[in-house]
Amino acid sequence: MRFLDLAATSAAVGATSGRRAKVELLAAALRSLDPGEVPAGAGYLAGELRQRQTGVGWASLRDLPPPAAEPTLTVGGVDAAVAEIAAVHGPGSQARRRELVGRLFAAATADEQRLLAGLFRGELRQGAQAGLLADAVARAAEVPVAAVRRALLLAGDLRAVAVAALTGGAAALAGFGLRVGRPLAPMLAQSAPTVDEALTATGTPAVVDVKLDGIRIQVHRSGQDIAVFTRSLDDITTRLPEVVAAVRALPARELVLDGEAIGLDATGRPLPFQETSSRAARRTTPSTTGGSPVAPAVLAAAERTGATVLTPYFFDLLHLDGADLIDLPGRERWAALAGAVDPTLLVGRVEVDDAEQAGAAFAAAIDAGQEGVVVKDPAAPYDAGRRGSAWVKVKPRHTLDLVVLAVEWGSGRRQGWLSNLHLGARDPRSGEFVMLGKTFKGLTDELLRWQTERFLGLAVEKGDWVVRVRPEQVVEIAFDGVQTSSRYPGGMALRFARVVRYRDDKTAAEADTIDTVRAIHEGRVTG
């Protein structure tokens, strides 16, 4: 397939607002790829290079050669050229890489250069997110979209799923299963302002879990091999020896556990998230969170290493000794969890039949210093990677995960630091971000120092007053409400916005949407 045709598809998708039209464009392009081009071509349509690390930064793309007059590049040829660039290392690698980049761009037309630059910079915004690509793969391969989405969640690799669907159909997609040691996207929760509205979504009876303000972890065990992954599927095993020790002490041979790791003070109350995330939690004595004492294996690991303690608490079990559990109802998974995991490692949980009981559980969690609760439908399967109505979180304040669009230089005591954040919500239709306001509230001196370095590294335009940045950094913002405002393009602004924490475990594509903000503005349950 000509690379020019793929560039034309990318441009057309970016210029199209309708989801169905986008899917048709992407599906047509996928059908046009030769089988050997599918891994690279599917990635390009999703805005990703097959080679994760190429060594090509912004400086390498600053002075590009003039575009070619006639198209000669193919998808396979571009993939081979990028692979050659990515393989360069050692003495003289910078000059060699620059030469190869120049050669590739010199062979590209103007439209092809635009696509290549967006791919190398990782900022190709054409409105083709993973959900759209999954639909397009299903359409191109003429297979059920549910089969594609399930395979994508279990495999975690769009390119592999696209190859399977387009070459082997539904039978090949059915071959993807949960593999111990390979993380899968976690099940997510909707939001609701009250437990009453959460129960409207889940129904009754329901289960109410304590919501810990910790780090989401997914732990895989196969024999003595244990791996710990974050919400964004990063491997952090070596950083959490106490979690490894706690899971190694369990009797099961194979496990995939979903939970949180959290720092506790000497009384068992949770430490601020910043302390948990930086592993600044103090060593604890046996205490409780959600009603469970700290696991002895956790304390023993901390004593041996001299490290601070992050205690794991688990709320779901996805695999046990050769059996996948994700399709079972929650009630059955949680029964298996209780049988496989020491009670000291379980999140506090109570079954409720009505709003009064749920409200009491919520109040108890808040009184214990926790973040809130998650109300769950005990009949629902584990819907990996999805945010459905089966799990609904309730917190005592509004929070949104937004993207930083620009930062203003501070004045007075903050002179010389980037301070005031411009905040944006994701528009799922355009793939762009809608500004909702600014804030410098909640920023400590440590955060000011960190964000100054971070945002100068993301800068695309440096002014005397405002530094505009690539929209990549997600920040959790607490606020008191959403008000109508003609000042911002979305017609809304956050009231009393303040920084809670930076979310390095989330990508900009996972930020909250402008639809969620509108729902809060209109007083509806948010998702």
C-alpha cells in the first residue's frame, strides 16, 4: 500500500466529525494493507510507530528537507526505514540517525511528511483512538466488534489483534486469552455524586468497597515469579518488594490480582497520595484499613529491606491456578479471592440492600480517612478496560483528570517557576482538548519545581508570559462545581479548581471528557 494513501486516510479521518464515517475510512485503509503491512499500518492509523523507541526527538525534525514531488514510499518501506533508524546506536549514532531521517523525509511528499512528523513526535491527533480502531478492525475483517475489543483488552496490542482479525477472523481472535505475566487493562468505574445515584446504576443488592487513595496495582504470580504492574501497565516490581513478599506468602501457585498499594501512618490511616506515590510512607505497626490489619509479610519485607511500607489491598481476582475468572460474576470472583488471599490483604467490603446501608458504608470510609467508596454489581463480570455501570465510585468532592494545555510564569514568591495551569478536558469527537479554566492552587514548592522542569520539556511555544505545551500531562483537579462561562470555548468553567496530584499513570487519551464536565454542570450522574 502506498504510504500516501495512508496519509490521505489520516487527513480525512482528522477532518471528519462523525464516528461512523471515521470507522468506514479506517476500515477501508485496513482492507487495503498487504498482510505483512498490517502491524505497521494499523499502528500508523492509531498514531503510533511499531518501534516504540526511535531516538528521534524534536531537534531531529527541526530542519527537514523539501518534500518530494512524487510519491514513492510504501507502508512496508516506511516501516523498514523507521526500523533502521531505531536500530542505530553507538559512536556516531546521532549523525547516522540524522542522515537516515533526512533520507526518509526527502522521499516523502508534503502530506507524507506531515504524517511522518506526527508519528515521530507522538502527537498525531486525527480523532482515531483505540476504540475507533477496534471498530474499524471489526468492520474490515467482518467479525463482531465485541470479539475485537475483548482480544484487544487481553492482548494489549492493537497491531497483533488487527493481524489476527484480518488474517484469521473470529477464530484467531478467540485464541487470545489472559496470560499470567502479561498485564491487561483494568476494569474502571463510573462516577456518581451520591451513593443513592450509584445504586440506581448498579441495582441492589450491591457490594460497597472502600476506595483507597493509593496506586492501582495488578499483581501476577506464576510459581515464584511475581510481577507488579501499574494502572497504565508499567512494570514496577522492583520498586515494591513488600507487595512481592505479601503475594509470595499466599498458598496459590498462579494468581492475577487487582488492587491498590497504599502508605499508612502508625494508626493505620492512609497517608496523602503524594507520599504513597513517592514511597515516602513511614514504616507501620500492625493496624487497620477498611477493617483489616496490616499483613505480617508486608512488615517483614520492610524490616528486611529497611524500606518504607506500601501495603497492598486486593479487591478482585482474575485468574487462579490455571482458571480465568474474568467472565464469572463478581460474587464468584470475590468468593475465590477470599479463599485465596489472606484477610489482611483484602479491601474493606460490605454487601448492602438499600441506600441507607450504602450511605453508612460511605460515611465509615470517609471517617477512616479513605477517598470514598466503589459501589459494585455482584452479578457483573470483570469488564477489562471498560468504564461501565457495574462499578460506580462515589467521592465527597468533584474531581476530574484533565490535561495541561499551557502554563503561566509565576510572579512574586513564584517568580522563575511555571505556576498557573491551563486545564483542558478531552473532546471525544474531535480528539482535541477544551479549556475549562486555570489554577495555581494546591501547588507546593516541590510541585512547582517539578512542573517547571516537566513543562519546559513539553514546550512547543515559549512566550514571556505563557508557555504552551504538548497536551500530554494529566493532572487530577478538585473543584466545587461547574459554572456557565463565556470566557472559555466550552461555555463552562470550574469553580475553585485546585491541584490534587499529577497522574503519571494516565495518558491524555484517558483524561475526562467534556461530556463528563457537562454532566456535572447539568447535575447528572457522570461517567
